[in-house]
Amino acid sequence: MVPGVLAPTHAVDRPALLARLDGARAGPLTLIVAPAGAGKSVMLAQWSASRPELPFVWMGLTPNDDDPVRFSRRFLDRLAPVCPNVTELGSLIPLHGGGLGTPLLEALGTELEEAPAMVLVFDDLHQLSNATLLADLGQLVERLPNQVHLVLASRADPPIAWSHHRLTRELTELRQADLAFDERDSARLLERITGRPLGTDQVNVLVQRTEGWAAGLQLAAMTLRGHDDSDRFITQFSGNDRLVADYLSEQVLEAQSPERRAFLLRISILDELCGDLANHMTGEAHSQLLLEELERESMFLVPLDDRREWYRFHHLFRDLLRFRLRAEDPGAEEELLGAAADWHLGRGDVNAAVEYLVRARRWDAVLDLIMGRGTQIFERGQMATVIRWITAVPGAVRSGRRDVRLLLAFLMGAEGQAVGCEDILRSVMADPAATRGERACGQTLLATLAQFRSNPEVTVEMAHTALELLAGLDGHPIPPLMNLADSQSLETLAVGSCGRGHFLAGRLDDAREWMQRGLDSPGAGYSGWRIGLLGSLALVEGWSGRLERAEALADQALGVARDAGILVHPVTAEAFLAASLVALERGQPRQAAIALREGCLRAEANRRTPLRWIGRLLSAEQQAAEGHPDLAAATIAAARRQLGAPPPPVAEHGLLALRCRLLRLEGAAEQAWRLLRDDPVGPTPVLVEAVASALTTDRPDHARKLLDGASWTGSGPKGRAQGEMLTAWLAAAEGYPDQAAEPLRRAMDEAHRHGLVEALVRGGPVVVRMVAELPDVPTTYRDTVLARARETTAPARVGELPDPLTDRELEILSYLPSRLTNGELAERCYVSVNTIKTHMAHIYRKLDAANRNEAIVRARQLGLL
């Protein structure tokens, strides 16, 4: 059993309920809805104890789990002991305010297919209010394999549509009436707690007045334990659930010794507690023994682990204790919350420390802790959590802290709230009291919104202004912002933003220069900034066709991210997109799919629209490369509907070129020419398609004019190779095939040197035929180009497999001819060796192959390699 909740020692066996739960496993879902204290968790704990052979993965929920990053991490951590491969799904964790997300849900469904039979328990589901997260839990049910059963326990019906499961009898529901104790079970429970049997009439009265409510019976028994006259107490016993709980809890509390009562009141402010923490809060040297004694005496203490080290109070009893503490000592709660924060802070648990300080309303301490030690929360991608902490501080307190407002703007920008971020930054900079350092910081953060802004020229201008302000600081201090902002870091951010602006504008040489300058700056020593710069430079190099350099930079970025433990952070988006671009340009669209998905997920995570456009462009290119032009066109059309803001120039040019290439290769070159003739010079991809369309529509004079006016300076290896290719094509079109050979040979030499395959294949049938007929060229490279050209016209026959390979399996399959070891494959794919072995087993089974050699042969027969 994965640690969850243990049944208390006084719990009564309820075999009929356990039998219903056993029977429920024939379907995918059990829903338990009942009020607090009804015995939901105890019943589930008893069920898990009765089935020691069956793993129970238990996740008790709190309001903090509304943060999708926290929820996803906790869920995967709880699953890992039973299904170790899920640790590899961390890269799919959503990094925005939504839910689990379709990619993670799909991957979970796939991994759980190979898992043993198990029960997943989400306890206290009512603590969640995130509608998307709740809807995704409903989707999780649809993806669970038969051997995995999901249990949702809540005080209220979750807002999830279960009609389909009810109609198909796939849903087992337990309600308050099902959990209510009858006279027989109530008598046993009361006797175990009071230590004496009660008469049938006495039991019946208590059952009637509590309506079988487990907590009411337990509280009644606790009070009865101190009453000699049971009949008198039971006769006077009345009231609704909450009043009964309050009354009986007070009776229980007042029956305690002064020392134990003081102990209970002081530790009641804790959400979760252990012996050492209780010692810290109370000065008591033996708190662990006291906690174990309280549990044995049914003092509403719930153990949270098998070793009984961590506990929590029953919620109703905890609420009463806190109420009494406030009434008796109004100043104590704030002091105790501060002590709890200190204890957690001393153990490096910043999350818990801040939560306690927020409850204590120690706003200055909250802000100082966030500013000084919130970096680790930011690096884990939990921007929403830090934003929640800051916005919990009253506006009147925050308004006097420009450093906090700058940090809030920074986090909102990282979370994708670009408009709110910019509003805060401009208000800080407009403040007459703002210091030079604050203005320089604000201007730099404005420049970092490059990947949220449609107009990259504004970014370049803002970056230059920021650098001027930073250069003129003359020792003026800069607000620390979680130790992420100093003059060197801000300079690195401004330089990187300038480079991104140039890239998004399509100026690759300028972008490369600024990105390299950023990497060479002292501030690039911080892993977060370095990962972003490496990824952005990789994207620039991939765009220009320097594929080896792009691949090395992307690998370096992801390696730094992995070492820093932030591989799932949005900052890795550019590196993943660059890796997918490299695979696409090498003519490996299936291999590109995995990195492309990862990059798009991270760009979507914080809604960086220009980067999302790049992801959509690469997605359309990938679909076109796999021989699906209709899907590519649909992807472009959907992006224009969904993304709202226009694409940056570098993406707009690529989208126009792709659209025209699809038209040209599908026999509508005249339409492509009409789209391009009004922009005859344009950037490289548009120019390439303009010349290709002119040649395809038998307009060699127009093609000649375009080529004569073209400059391939700054276009990189890809542009140079395509320029030579078009020159050769033009010579052949004008009737000079002998003059075509030399530029085509130069094109192939340039493309071969940099591993470019798609640059020639995209030329279409005429260029491919010229490549096939050209003498004295590297045979292996030519064969690669020709094989890739055949793939674009006859996509791989994946459908011939009764059980098709997944994207991840296709990626690993593509590596098999390389003879990489399993360890090398694991490193290349950023997964464990065990995960590689699992995927290899799936590949062999689906291809009906006994080993790697047979798998390669079979894959080639099917056109998969």
C-alpha cells in the first residue's frame, strides 16, 4: 500500500461495505459522497488493509492542490512506488492554471496499461475548485485500463459528468445513507471507545439522534467515557450535526488535564504535525509519545503514514481547538503560526513556511521570505503559488513595496499574464519615487516580454533602453526579486531579449550576435537564464540550417535543465522546438514529433504567443513532411483562429512559404505565384517559394529577375543551398542543363555538409529528378535525399500494423539502426533504461520481431525506417 490513511484502533469492521467496494472494482470508478465525519477515509483505510495484495495509491487533497503543477507532481510521486515509469512523465506536467492536460492524461493511460492491478484514491476531493482539473479527473476515468480502479471521496458531489457511467452501470456510488452506522455497528463502536457496553435503548437513541453519523457517535462515546450516568447524558443529548460536534468536542476538551489541553490548543494551528514539530511548538520533550497516546484514545488524530510519524486532526475537532485558542489567548495564534513557519524554514520547506506566515498575517515576513528565498518555488514552475502568496497580502501593504510589485510583474509575465505584468511595470516606472535601480529593473522586465509581444521591434527598442539604464546605474541598488535580479542578471536578460526580438523579426545574424553576447555575459551563469539563451540560439542556428550547432546547443540547454531539476520548466521550450526543427530539416519528421510536442506544451504553458506561432508552424511543417498537406493547412487555419494575435514576422514568412509550397506541390502553382508576386524579394523562405513558383508556372524571366536581385548573405547554409538549387533549376528551365550541374553540385555539397535534407526535397519533383541524375556526388547523401522524397509522396504504412506504434516508440525505432545501447538511448531520450526496455519490448511485440535485427528488417518492410 502506498501510504495514505490508517484506520484508528477503535474502528469497527464493516464487511458489507467492504464487499461492495470489492465488487465495485469490476468497473472503473467508485464515488463516495458524504459529510465530514461520515467515515469515508476510515472505510477506505479498512478496505486497503483487507487487501494487502492490492496496491492502494492514496492522495489526500488540500486547497493547495488547485495549483496544477503541485497536483501533478504529487500525483506522479504517489504513483511512482507502484508504477516507476511515471517518473518519466514529469515533462508533461502542465505549467499553467488549467488541469492535468491531455498529453499527461494520455501518457498516464499508456503507462498504467503495464502497471499491476491497483486502486487510486483521491480523498477530500471537495478541496479542489479548479474546474479544468476536476474535468480532467473525469477524463482520467476514460483512460484507465481495466486493472486500475479510481475512488473519489468528497463531502459534496464533484462537478463532473457521470451520466454515461451511471447508465452503463460502471459507477458505484456510496452516500451518507450507505455509510451511516446501524444499531449493531454503533453498539460495537460505542463499546470500544467507552470501554463498557451500552443498553440497546441507549444505543438506539444515540443512533437516532446522530442518524448514524460516525463522528457524532465517536464524540458521544468520548464524552460518555467521562460520565457515570449514561442515561442522563443520552436523555439530554440533542442538536444538529455541527452543534453536536461543537458541544461534544467542548466536553471532550474540558475533560482533559490542563497540560494536555494546553498541548492540544497549541498544536491545533498545524495542518500536519509530527513529534519534533510539536516539541518545537509546545516546549514538550516527548510530543511523539503524546501523539501516539492521543491516537490510541481516539482524540480525533488521523495518522498520515505507516510509521505513524505524521498526523492531522479531524477537521471538526481541529476547528474547535482553534476557536477555543483564539477565544482564550487572542495573540497566541499569530505567535504559534510564526513558530511553525520557523520550524519548516529551518528544514528548507519554504512552501509550508510561507503558508503559515500568510495565515499569521505577517505580511512583511511573507514578502521578505518570498523575496529572499522564493527562487526554488519559481524554478519548480510553481509561479501560480507565489502569485497567490503575494496577492494574499493586502494591496495597501504591497503598494508601498515597489520591489514586490516588480516581482509580482515578473512572475505574472512568467505565468503568461503579459497584460497584467506590463500594467504593473509601467505603474512602477511612472512612480516619482522609483529609484534608478527599480526603473532599470522594470524596463528590463518589459523587454523580457519579447515572446508575448506581436511586434518584435518594440522589444528591441525596449532592450536597448534597458541596457542604457543599466549602464547608468553608477552603483545604485537593484531590488533583489528572489535573488534573480542583479545588474549582471538584468543585463543578460536585456541582451537575450534583444536577440529574441531580432530573431522574431527574421534577422538571424543580428539574433545570433546578441544571443552569443548574452551567453558570454556573467549573468548567464544562472541556469534559468542560460537554458533560455542556449535554447533561443539553438532555434536561430536551426532556422539558418546550422544543424549540428543547433543540436549541440539544444542538448546543452536540456542537459543544464536536467541537472538543475527544471526540465519541465517553460524556459526549455525553445530548446525542444530547436531539437524538433533539426530533425525536420534532416528529413526525420517522426523523430521531430516528440520534441515538438514538448516544446509546444511549454510554449502553451505560459501563453507566449510568438513562440506558440513558431510551434504551430513547425507542427504544420511536420505534418506536411509526413505527407499530410490537408492537416498542415488545417493547423495553420486553426492557429489563426485560436491564437488571436498575429504571428511574428519570422513565423509569418514561414507560414506564407509553407502555404505556397503546399499549393505548388499539389498542382496549384499559379495560385501560389499570385500570392507571392507582390512580395518578390522578401525574406529567404518567401523568396525561395517565389522563385520556385515562377519556375513551376513557366516564368523563367521572373525567376531570373528575382534571383538576380537576391542576396543570400546572412541566410545561412540553408539559404545558400536553396539559392544554388534555384540557380540550377533556372538554368535547366532555360534550356542549359550543362550549366545546371555545377550550382546543383554546390547546393548538394552545402546541404550535405550541414545535414540538410528537406531543403532539397521541398524543391519538388523537378529538383529531385535533377539530384537523381547528377553525376559524381556522394551516393549515401543522394540516396538519403531520394528516399526522403519518396516518403513525402508515399507516407509510411503505419496502418498496416494491427497495433500501431506510438510516437515515442517510433522515435526509439528510428534510433535502432544506429546501434546505440539501451543506456545511450535512455540518455538521448531523457528517460530511464527501464523505460527504454519497456518501449523496446512493445516495439518487438508490435512488429512481431524477436530481436533488434528483426525489428529493423520488419520496420523497413513497412516503410517505418
